[in-house]
Amino acid sequence: MRGRYLSIRLKDFRVTRSIRQISFIFAIVAAALIATATTVQAQEEEPIVGYAILGEDIAGPYSIQVQVSPPNPIVGITRVAVRVRDAETDEDLSEVFVRVFGTPADEGERQYSPALNSPADRTFYLSQLDLETAGQWAIDVEVESDLGQGSTVMPVIVQSRVRSGSGNGWGTALFVLISLSFVGGALWLWYSSKQALREREERGQ
């Protein structure tokens, strides 16, 4: 009787141990799936290379994300990338009409450009604006489809096109190097001509 009791307890222990192992494996798999989903979502929210995310807003039935390039806009051409998603399902919408406007706060004309996607990239609608004056601008985005209409406005600061500035460090460094090369070349030509004249004078004597 005692041996049978010990046998039953041993079977219960094995079953309990198996359940613990299965639970542990299930917890590891669940954690891995959650981590993978979080990583994918983080990657999806990263900006396009060379762009910076200006903002994201819920506008009617849409979730509208706006990116700009260069990341710190300067006077001249600014490229705008718009991502449109269904506000309820969070799915990307590849067949909507997108219009992008740029309105200066002080002086200058309002700019307009349609934003289009391509068969190679259906996610982002691309356009470009000629932001011709420095200062604050408003980027207006209008979206229209069978779902309805939606619009959002996001502010952006446009910097003057200058050679110095924190937003153009590599350009400034390149300009300095080119300037130094020109100065160095001029000094070398001056020194070489002086040496040649001195050698001629010495030969003439």
C-alpha cells in the first residue's frame, strides 16, 4: 500500500514538473514574440534616411506623419515625406490623395505641391517645397479618400543658408578645407616663383 502511494506521488511530481517546464517554455516564447513586435514597431517609426520626423497627428479618419529633409531645413528646397495610416486599424493607406502646402509666418508666398507615392514604395507620399525665406513656416497636409477628409498643420523653422551653423557642420568643414587648399596652393606658387627667380639671378652672376 505504501509503495503504491509513493508511486502515485511520484507520478504527480512528474506531471507537475512537466507542467512547469511547459509553462516556462511558453513564457519564453511569449516574451520573444513581444520583444520582436516591439522591435518591428520601433523600426517602423524610424525616419527615412536623411529625414527627420516633424510630427504625427490624428486628422479625421487618418493618422498623418510628416517627415522633412534636410532634418534642419534651410532656405531652398525642402523635401517632405507623408505617411498616412487608418486611425482605427493603424494600416498604411496607399491610395489616397495628399496635398502639401508651405505657408510662411512673416513674408513670402504660400507654396503647394502634390505628394505622390510610387510602386516601389507605397508607404510614403513624397513632395518638395521651395521655402524661400528664413523663419517659421507652417506645413499643411491635406488627405482625401473614400474614408473622408483630414488635414493637419505642423510648424517648422527654416534656417538661413549660411556657411556656418550647427546644422551644416560637414559642409562648413568641407568649405574650410577647400579654402585652405586654395590658400596653400597660392603660397606654394609664390614660394616656387621666388625660388626660381633667385636661382636665375645666381646663375646670371
